[in-house]
Amino acid sequence: MKKIGIRIVLFYVLFLFVAASCVGTKINKPKVILTNIPSKRIVSADDLKNSPVLFELPSEGTKWVDSVYAAMNLDERIGQLFMVAAYSNKDTVHFNAIDKLITENKIGGLIFFQGGPVRQANLANRFQSKSKFPLFIGNDAEWGLGMRLDSTARYPWNMTLGAIQDMKLIERVGVQMGEQSKRLGLQFNFAPVLDINTNPKNPIIGFRSFGEDKYKVTEHAIALMKGVQSQGVFSTGKHFPGHGDTETDSHKGLPLINFSKERLEEVEFYPYRKMFHQGLSSVMVGHLNVPSLESRSNYPSSISYNVVTNILQKELGFKGLIFTDALNMKGVSDSNIPSEINFEAFMAGNDILLFPENVPFAIEKFKLAYSANLVTEERLAFSVKKILKFKYKAGLNSYKPIETAHLYKDLNSSKNDALQYELYENAVTVLKNTTSVLPIKNLENQKIAYVKIGDDSNDTFVSTLKKYAEVTVISDTNPDSLQVKLKPFTTVIIGYHKADLAFKNGDLNAEELFKINYLARNNNVILDLFAKPYSLLPIANFEDIEGLVVSYQNSDIAQIVSAELIFGAIEAKGKLPVSINTNFKVNDGLTTEKLNRLGFTAAENVGMNPEILSKIDALALKAINAKMTPGIQVLVARKGKVIYQKSFGYHTYNNDLKVLDSDIYDVASLTKILATLPNVMQQYDQQKINMETTLGTMSPIFKNSNKENIHFKELLSHYAGLVAGIPFYKATMDKSKLSENYFRKVSNDQFSKQLGDSLFIRNDFHDSIMKMIIKSKLAIKKEYKYSDLTFMILKDYLENSTGKKLDDLIQENFYQSLGMNNSSFNPLKKYDKNRIPPTEFDSYFRHQILQGYVNDLSAALEGGVSGHAGVFSNAMDVAKIMQLYLQKGNYGNRQYFSEKTFNDFNTCYFCAEGNRRGIGFDKPQLGVAGPTCGCASMTSFGHTGFTGTMAWADPEAEIVYVFLSNRTFPLATENKLSKENIREDIQEVIYDAIVK
């Protein structure tokens, strides 16, 4: 003891001399403390003999470590202990200062904070080039590089991941984090957080924790670590000994952890013990006041020898690298410790001093201590050789600069979004589902409203909800007025949207809380929380809330997936990672029913290559730029998931209104399979007709005509000998003018069917149409001839047999329950005109721009409702009925017609005769020319339309493809879209994108 005392006195004499010589240099005020410094190696072989082995270097690795260490002078060895903060968003003054620390003070590493990936890579290359020995580069990337860097991937927070039960998914997050870290030249990702967040008031951990259950936290952390480290990047568990149960932010003060050591060993140490045996590379020690582990009052754990050496290394047997938490944090920098913090941290047993302040001064302090033998060569070598060992393991012995070409693209691969979809599908949690309000069923009986609470964007959530059903956004600052507006609605979805920012307070304020409680008392409510689950804490009573969904974050993908869950496209799988008062316990979470409605995901998740799929964009733009059509909607779905939905161009060539996904197109002949055929299939399913039923039996008006004995099968296969069409309009003309016998400019009881602005046709003209069809010629020879008359006949049959008009029939039987709320005949009766791209300037009959009125003149003469044309829709709605066909009559877990009926209709009965058609469906070509790319299977089916539309489904590839356009605007003369095979070429791209 006498020798140690002499050494300490000597040290302080030297220290005061150095401090006095630093006049004019900006340094921290020196602090001095008599530290119980070990003079021997910190951890003996006996201490570690039962601890898990981290990794062993090959003999050449050990030689490299020893040779590099031997080649270092004292300054260089001490410099290895320092990992300095660097920012790629700062100026040259900062960059030059880092240069100086590298060249003059020989620092061993950099932790990068805010900036951008390319800038950081360039700086890392610059700094590495100036360092004699390779530098460690690290980032805080708890939720991916996006935690610190712009233009990089941002994964869900740990608390969101904590709701996921599938650890393979968590490991995949780690793999992708590791890949991206590796690509950016990092050796360390300072993650995962191992803190068990048992205190909901924790201001700094909270969402950064996997939850409050030590077992769940541990299994999630292990999975993430395995993924990261599988890519050759080191993980760092933090913040030892445990920052989860505190109400103080260690960036601002010193948090008190006032638990017994027994409690800490049972809870806080648990994940560390488990992870050490799974190969955790490094640990970060937090700045915490833990009286049960450190007897000195308000003494930070990060500089406590008992915490860092006795407990972490000796008792727990940890052999990896030990980092301090950032030494500029108030939890340690403001501590009343009369010594130099960097030095104290090292003497406590830390290997690397993170974010140190005043490095030159700290290094001088180390050198003084070394010269006084207060820091022994053995102690210095212990940490520095360990650092070099990790540098060798990271491949820094053969360092190569970061390749910046394609860096942005590599870091922002489409597989990031693909994984995000899977993560949120497994995280979103349902906590209440009274009377099975989730998923929303029986859409035909629902009237749904949406009310927003919170200050962040809800656009993606609302637009996705509207893809499933008609959802009305209601708002009013006055709760009573709001409630009056909500009275007609059967279900009210309340979305609580808070900014997806890491440390922003997401708590409900008093006004928001009142509004939720008020609306819940008076309505059938589904509350969807796009915020941290702790935001629910102020709600004392959840009895009035029928459905409660926790979506955790307000990202676009979280909003899409949550909307999917509400309508049953996915089932609920998440479990609550924390408790919410006494209302909900950790691991609570209900399952919900999955309905086979279309969902949404990334292409990779259904075996499609997104890069190839993106070629659709170029083809669509080619068509628009060449004026084949002013605008286009394209949708691709596979395996029940929409993977591509885009709109291109404008409503007209004036570039006035951009085409939106919600816009409604005249789909022309797609009407045949979107409106008429499904109703006919129900008639067939109910055995009211069969393949051999004759037209005379179906429709008595055809008895005693040349069409009386046409079989149903022949009629719908375009194999009945009907003429292609009849110019019905000629009967309404008086020479070159519209006859007053048939038309009026103002509607009345006898002239109420509208076919244009200020143009109405007499109501009984349908009878004239049917008479002309009855009297039309019939081919003697049986051969394929496409005819619109087939579906005009079927419309007449349906209306007479059911007693309902076709437009009402399709709504009641299909559209309402399918959620096809953007589909209708005569859309101007339901939708804003600005949502409907015009189809043509009709210069030969109606003499006006056709916008919202059916383009097909025969359908127009029927008042816009015909069996062969007249439906207006968008790509999403068309996809729903095509998916219904693909699922053989079932959608939303409702059977609209039997599987047998679909199979019967999707059969080519006359292929041997050269007729490719199914029953109502078009089918792939039998030779070279035809409606498809030639790459769809022979079981595929669909239809095309005159206005430039196509809908096609393939049971074998499980693909739905929808193409809508208004290629007939302004004139329908030349069909360049068809000549250039745009629709078919896009279909070919889709098939090329299937991963074989």
C-alpha cells in the first residue's frame, strides 16, 4: 500500500505540471480521484474458464496482433482506446479536426452520427487513408442505418419487433442490417438494446427496448444479434447493467437504478448471460447510478471497477470488447468526480472510450499514468490486443476502401420493403375484438366512417381503407357536431397518427383522450393506434371500444398492413410487448379471422423480381409519350397480393389532371366479365340454365326465330353464328340528324335514359334493339365470330328472369359485398366527374366530349346499361372480381358461385374447331395472334376492351393483371395501343418477373 500511495502522489505532481502547461488550450477542467487501480491483469484465466468462448484467431491472426502491437509506440497504443464522434453532415473544420486526431493522436476508431451514406463512406475512406493502423468504424443503427443517416433503410423499432413471435423474421432483420452495415464499411452496429423496459415512464429507452418480458427481450435480441453477426459485423449489447427501469435520461442526468443485486441478476442481467453464450461480441456500459453495485454515491456504472470488471468480466465471464456509452453524456460528464473521465473509464475495465471529450488532454493523462506505473503495460496490452484481435476478425488487416459506386442503390434494395411488410404483418396487435368487429364483414350492410386523431399523416391508411370499401372521412373540431355527422354510420374507425419520430412524445393529450372516449361511447368504434403502445396509458377504460388495434408506428407500410387487417386480408398475429396499466398484460394479443380478400405486399414476397417488374413503367410511358393513350392504370397481383399498382399520364393530352389510382375508366367490353357474366354464372349455379339450354328456353322472345335452338354453350363461346354487331343507332336517325321521335334534350317520364349531356333517349328503345337482334341474320356455317349481341341478349335474359335491372343486379349480387365501391354503370350518378377520364370526342352522333357517358354507342342507346359495355371502374376494383374468379367463386370467405361453375365456364369447348373462347371468357390464342403475350397458361382467362383495357387472370401462375386506359381519346380512329402490343408486352414483363 505504501508503494501505491507514493505512485499516486507522483502521478498528481506530474498531472498538475501537464495541466499547467496547457494554458491557451481548450480542455476540460481536470478532475482527480484516488482510484483503486489494479496493478495486475484485470481478468485471470480462472475467472474466465467457465465463460463462453467468443472466438479464437488462427495462428496467423495472433501473429498479426502481436506484430502490430509490437510495432506501436506508446501514443499509438493509447490512441487505440479512443473512438471519436464524426459527422458527415458537418463542414471541413470538423473533418480537419478528425484528420488531426488521427494523424497526431493516433485514435483507433470513429463512431459516425448524422449525415448521409455516400458522404460517410467518402469520409471513412479519407480517414482510413490517414491512419497508420486501420480504424474501427461504427454506427448506432438500432433500427437500421436510418437511425443516424438519411437515404438509408429504417426498420421498425425494437418495441415493434417485440410484438413479433417468429424469431426467424427478427434474425432476417439482423441479416439485412448486417449486410447494409458491411456495405457501408462498418465493423460495429451498436445494437441491440438489451434493456428490459419495466418502467413505462422511461424517457430514453421505451420504444428502443423489445419489451418488459426478460425472456422475450432475450430471444429477440439473440435473433437480431445472430443476423447482424452472420454478416461479419459485430453487435453490441447495451446498456449494461440495465437502463430499463428509470425515469431519467442519461443524456441529461444520472439515472438511479435502485434495485438489489439479486433483482438485477434475476432481471437485468438475464439477457446478457444468455447472449454471452450465443457469441455477443461487445457490450456497452451505461451511465447509471446503481447503489447495490457501486458503494460510492452517484458514481456512474460506466466508470465503476466493480461493475465493469468484477461483475461484467469476472462474474458474468464476458470476454468481448467493452465500450463505454458516449462520454459526452451528462450522466457521466456532469458527475462530481474529481478526475479525468476517460482515464477513470479505462481503469474501470472498459476497452474502448466512446465519444470522448478533449482527446489530446486525455492521452497526456494516460501517458502520465503509464509513466507512473499506474497503468501497467499488462493492463494496456490487455485492451489494445483485444481491440487488434477484433480488427483482425473484422478483416481490417487487409483493409479495402469502401466502394461508393451504387452505394445508395445497394443500401436501398427493394428487399427492405419486402421484409417490412412481413414484419408489420406479424407485429400489428389486436387487443379487443368485441362482437368480432374485426375483420369488417358484410360490406353491403356497412356504412363506414373514419376519424383522424393526432398530428401526423394518415393518407396511406385512408387510401388503403378505401380500396376495401367505401369509407367516408369525417372531421369536425366540435365533438357534438362530429357526433351528429357520424350518426348514420355503422362503424367508425379512429386512427391515432403520431409522427414516426424516435423520441417524439406520442402520448394522448386531454383533448384527444376526450374525443376518443366520447366517440367510443356513442359509436361502434375501432381504434387503431399508429404510435407507441404506451400512448394507450391515459385511457382508463376500454369498455366502450369494440375493436382495438396497435399498429405501433405511422410508416406507410404500417398503415397499409393495418388496413389489410381491419378488412381481413391478413390475420392478427402480434403480441403486446409491454403492459398497459391493468387493462392489458404483456403478451396479450388476439387472433382474427383471415378473409381471402386481396392484400398488398412487395413483389419479392410472392416470388416476383421487382427490377424486372419495374420495366412496366417504361412501357406505360412509351405509350403515353407516343400518344397511344393520355393515361394508364396498371395493377398486378400474385398469390392474393397486389404487388404493383401505378397510374401514369393525364386524363387528356392537355396534361390537366394526373391519373390517380382512384380514377374511374370506361372499361368497355370488360363489362361482359365484370357485370353480365358473374350474374349469369349464378343463374347457372342455381341450375336455372345449363350448357345445353336453348336460347328459346332462356328467352321466349327468341322462340320461332332463327336463334331459337342456339345452345347456351354456343352462345357464350361466340360460336352461335351471330353477326358481330348491328348499327342500332341508324334507326334513331332522321337522315343525318337525331330523330325527335327518339331523343329529347330534357328528361321526362318517357325519355329518362341519358346518353350524353342534354341528351335522353326514349325508354322503350331497348325493345327495338331486341327486335333487331331477333331479326338479324344467322350464319349457316358454325365458326367463331365475336359478337356483342351475345351479352346484349344475356342482359335481357337476366333482367326478365330476375325482375331487376342489370345495374341493380350487379351491385346487389357482387359489387357491394366485394367492396367494389368504385364500379358502376352511369358513374356520373355516383362519382365526381373529375375522377373520370374522357373517352372520346364524339363528332358523329352525340357531338360532345364523352366523360362519364359510355363510349360504346349501342350501350349508350340502352341508357348506359348494357350487357356488353357500360361499366366504369378502376384497376383495384377490376382486380377484385378477377381474384374472385381466380379463387373459383370465393372472395372474402363468401361463395358467390361454386367451384364447378367456374371450371365449367373456364373451359374451351370448341378449341378443336379453332375457337379459343371459354364460356364468356376470352382465352389464350391457339396460334400466333391473340389477346395475350403468348406466355400465359392455357387455363388463364380474361377479356380486352375497345377503350384500351385488359383484365387477365392465370390460375397456374396465380396472377391477376389489369390494364385500363382511354386510348380512344380524343379520337378512336387508329388503335396504336393495340398495334404496338403495349398491353401484351406488359403482360410479358409480368411473366418474365416470376422468379423461376
